[in-house]
Amino acid sequence: MTDPAVLPPSPTRRVDPIPVIAANATAIVGMIVLRWSPQSLLALYAIDTALALCAMGWLVMEHVTEKHAKGRDGVGHAIKQVASSLLLGAILSLVLVAPVLFVFAGGEWARSQPWRDPAFQGAVALQVVGSLIALVRTHLMLAAQRDGEPYLAREFKFLVARWGTVLFVVFFGVASFLGDWLGSIVLVLVYAGAGVWYTLFPEKADELFHPRKDKPAA
């Protein structure tokens, strides 16, 4: 789940671009200076997006669709919410995230079985912990608000727009044409660039869902 500190701002406020650019450039610096694997970074981005989609499903149920439902304190209701959010996240991930991973499924990185690497396992574990912390922070923030639907709508559009940009590049064939390693570098750059763009200009993500129609000339 994306940390609330870097989520798209309200339409009336702009965020400082410096920390946004710095946060998204961390992976790029890591690839250049620390020799981080671009394939591993792309896989971690995919995992982060899948976790965010699951978290989004739970937050929407908790703060929008079932906000005033009866029996919300029961264990059965909590289990139902978690199961439903995981199912919804899995379906969305199958549509949005899986195609990117399938492109590189037969590549050299996948054949090296990175999931057996303790360093990669640790990175995934940190990803999960970070997502849970961000989920709790977002839940507490929304609990203090009267209406969290606009915030969650902007967050969902941001997630889909950012990863959708990566998906577009994959479908365009650029990444697969360049190969496993160089293609992953391109997608990491696209992911970082999209994160900056849609954070600084959240209205651009909104336009993907609600395209502007040119007014007819008078």
C-alpha cells in the first residue's frame, strides 16, 4: 500500500516535487550505484501494486460500502471483509499485474529462481510489512474523516494510472523487444516517472477515467 505521505493531493493543493522525485529516484540510483537488479525491482513493484489493490479493497469496504453496516464488530464479518478484499485484489492483479510478469516469466531472471534468494525474500517481507503499516496509517486517517470516498477514489485512480502506464509500455512491445534486463530497466524508469507525474498532477489520472470532451465550437 502506498504510504499516505506520497499519495496524490487534493485538487486544491500541490505537493512539493523535490521529495516526490527523490523517493521515486531511489530505485534508479540503486540500479546505477548499488547494482540492484532491475528485474527484482520490477517484481517488487508488481508485488507492491498487488498488495495495494488488496488493501484498497478492504479500505473501500471498511470506510465506504459497509461503513454503516450492522454487526461490523463480529469476527465473521472481519473474516468476510479480509477474504473479499483478497479476492478482489487477486482479480485486479490478474488483470493489471500478471501480464507484466508473464512477459518476463521465461527470462533469465525467472530461470534463476530468485524466490530462493534470501535477499529477495527479505525484500518481499519488508514490502509486506511496509504495506501493512501504510494500511493501518491510512485506516486511522480515514477513520478520523467524515467521508473517505473521495480520497480512496483518488488513490485507486493513482494506482491504476501508474501501473497502467507500465502495462501500456509492455503491450506496446518495447520492453519485451529490449530483452529481460534492459526491458526491466525501461519499466522501472516508466514506473518511477509515472509515480512522479501522477503524484504531482493527480488530475491527469482522473482524466484517464473521465476523458475530457471538447466543447463544440459556438
